[in-house]
Amino acid sequence: MKYLKLLIITCLLLLTTGCVSYMELNELGIIDMILIDKDEQNYIITINMLIPNENDLDNNKTYTAKNTSIDECLNDLYLETNKKIAFSHLELMALTPNIRKQEMKEIMNLFLNRVDARNTFSTIIVEDPQNLFNYNQKDINELLTINHEEYGLASIKQFDSIIKDILEMNISYIPLINILNEPIIQGYQSIYSKNQKLSQEESFGLNFITNNINQSHININNIGYKINTSNTNITVNKNKINIHINTTYQIITNNTEITDNKQIKKLLNAYIQKQIEAFTNNQNNYNYFLYLIKKYQNDYYQKNKPIKPLFNIQIQSTPINNSNIKGGKL
């Protein structure tokens, strides 16, 4: 079985890059995870290199290089490993909060200009990155997937989506993870024009606005809600931004002191309103809403820069049948 797995890896490499046809596989360094940090003068890049062999197909090793540019770091890693760095199987890129606008430009150029790189890997910002490589990329990506499905605090953000955000809005929101002791999702951090850590309320608000809250669980006053669907419709009239959110929900656990269905719905609507207002009231998220004005009312945007957006938030929540819920606690 392990020889079959090794054969599959070999075939994949032969199909993903023409360079492999002229290079022995043992000269190729397959990277599935990369950490990019920056101090005052130098980039610090750490890679996880997959080195499968007949005895251990999951064999891997981490290497770190420090130099004045990303290219120089990659050259140093080549000299240290004696392997050509290949990003065709990259699954996770981790950035630190030290990565700012100029560094992000260089990172974008790196992956857009390399023929062996794809742009569909997930991207995170990580605090206290010294323990990051105690975990593999599957651990981190599964943590994000489960968190999104269960709690709605953050979802996987792929690099091509970040590039699109930056080109269109001049800002992107990336999942923020703390790995001081174990991986814990903090929410989002904005990057590029602003580097701002979003609160949990702002992160939930962003997820509601961008339709990233489906199937998530919420606990309000000991009432357990499951948001089955959430659909956001945004319209702009001059500088007035209308955010209309329709949700359907189920009650998983109930506070016996609150049994009135209207009160239960009112609590959920007030909660969603609070999360969205936390995001919209933060001036650091200004560029996101300028983009919406520009997108929907470009003529008005061009004639009235700078613009102060005004918000009209409407929440409509609809309960659905709980007959299939078996109970349990959040």
C-alpha cells in the first residue's frame, strides 16, 4: 500500500510541473506549509518540506532562513536543503502581524510570478508562531473548517480570495490564530491598508455581512440557536448602506425561564444587530464600505470622496421545525 502511495505522489509531481521531467524527485523540495515573518530588516521564512521515502511516506522536516528579501531566503533554503523549492502542493501559508502593506505586495508578486505556485491554499495570520510547526497543515485547516461549521467565528480564506480583496477593496480580512499553547481561533485580522485585530463581535458581524455564518451555533441567555441559513442583501443609495439579513434558525437547547417564541426571536435579532454594528462602527473597516459605495454607486463615490457611510441594518429571523433535533447542549 505504501508503495502505491509513493507511486501516486510521483505521478502527481510529474503532472503538476514540467520541470520535474528534467529533475530527479530527490532534488525537489515539496512544500505544504510556509510561515513568513519580518523584523526591522529581514524576512524570516520557515518551510515544512515533505520528503517521502520508502520507509516513511509522511517524512517531513522544517527549515528556516533569514535574509533581506523573500527571494534571498528561498535561495538560502535551496543551499541548505540542496532541493528546488516547489509550491505546487502548498496547503497553508501563515503570516505574522509584522507583515504590512509592502511585505504583502512582495508576497503577492512571489506567488503570482512563480510557474510552480498555485493560489488556492488557505492563509492565516498567527500570533506566537514559534509553536506553529508542532502542528501540520491538516490540523490547522480542519480547525478552521470545524470552527466555521460549529461556531462561525472564522472561515478558511484562500490566497486568491485575498488577492481579489486587495485589488478591489484595498483590504482583506484573514483568520487570526493564537498558537501559544494550542491553536485557538481569535477571529479575523485586517491586512494591507490597515492591520487591525477584529474583536469577536466584529468577526461575527463580518461573517453575517459576507454570508459566512451558515450552520453555526450561538448561545444567548442559555438558549442554543443553530443558524441554518443566513442570506445578506446589500444595497446602496448614495452613501446610505442598507444591510438586510434573513436567517432561519432552530432551537437546540432552551432556557426554561424564557419560553415565549417572540422573545426568543427578539434576542437573536438583537444579537445579530449588535455583531454587525460592532463591525460597521469601527472606522478601521471604512475601506470595506467605501468599496460597497463605489461598487453600487460609483458616480456618487467619485463626486463625494471622502464619504461617511450611513447604515440601515434590518434583521429578519424565521424559526424552522425542530422535530428532527435530538437535543443536546452546545
